[in-house]
Amino acid sequence: MKRFTIAVGVESTTAIAYPTTNARASMILAHGAGTAQTHPFMVAFGRGLAERGIEAVTFNFLYAEQGRRPPDPASKLEACYRSVVDTMREHSQGRPLFIGGKSMGGRMATHIAASPDPDSDDGEPAADVAGVIALGYPLHPPGRPEKIRDAHLPHIAAPTLVVQGARDPFGTEAELRPVLARMPAAALHVVEGGDHSFNVRGKQAPSKRETYDAVIDVMVEWIERQA
């Protein structure tokens, strides 16, 4: 792992790169609302992608970098993510660049992919990326299905993969499928028995490592189809 600093306006944050030999693509992963990039979930996915030939980069949103809670407003979260995208584009050596993250981090990636470039006359996206991956998309708060967060999703032109636990209280397969059907190029992978963090219950359930590895394999296969 290699730590480096990314400027975000007058502030800065820390990023971690998981380098790999002869990387076929680069993937930025953002953490969820209650964690940071050093959470075991983030480390496992960063390492797993790198082991499979995908350069992975994680980072802290500014509130996490500064040890604050709760998360910053969405506009500040997006600005931080955009700074990371800009930095990675300069150093990715022309490799396809994918963005995504866990829960809130994935949602911020979808916002960036959906937002038009203010300097474009034809509505081109502000972040021209090869694809977006949301790991546990928070379609709505638990128990509040009326608070759906889907208005921006049909505006994402880039291929999008959502990986969702079958018993995720933030959004079920049944709730997600009609939303993703309105998007130009969206796919859904369901982790059978998984919750919001892909934890599976039961004596015969796979281990957390086995579940993560299976999800990472799905991500890499999907990335290679888009790259």
C-alpha cells in the first residue's frame, strides 16, 4: 500500500493506492458514512482488486480525514470525490478509470457520474469514467422506502453495476430492479442471504472472506467487460 495526499480546495485528504503489476484498469473506492478507508471492508476490497490486476485507490472524505461526524453535506462529499478523480486521471496512464464505493461512497460516485459538465454544451458528464460500481446502494433509509434516492440514476450514461445483499434494509432486489431498468446500462448482482455489508447468516453460510472474494470476482469480470 502507498499513502499519498490529495488537495481538495484549500483542504486535503489521504488516499491509499493498492498497486498491481500490469494493471488493466484503475478503480476508486469510497467508504461508507460510518467508516473510513481503513475499515476492514475497504482494505479487503482494495487488496482483492489489486491481487486480480485492477489498480485500486481508496480515500477519506474530509469529515473522516478530520475525525468528524456526521458526514459532510453532499456537495462537499462530491467535491472531495471529484478531486480524487482528477488526481487519478492524471496518474492512471490512460487506463480505464472506474469509480464507486460502499453505501454512501457508492451513492456519491453515482452522483458524480450523473452530473453534467457545466462547461459542456451537449450535457457530457463532468466525470468521464468507464463505469460505476455501487456496493450496497442506499436506495432509501432503513424502514423509509418513501425516501427513495433514485432521481439522478437514469442520467448515468456509463455502465453501472450494483452489488446488493438480498436482505439489505437500504434497498431490496425488488425495489432496485425497476430503478435500474430506467438506466441506460445497469446491472445488478445479488449476494444471496447478504445484508448491507454482505454478511451472510447460517451454519452453512460462506465465510466473510469467501463472500468478499466472490463479490470481487464479479466486479473484476464486469470491469474487464467494460474496459
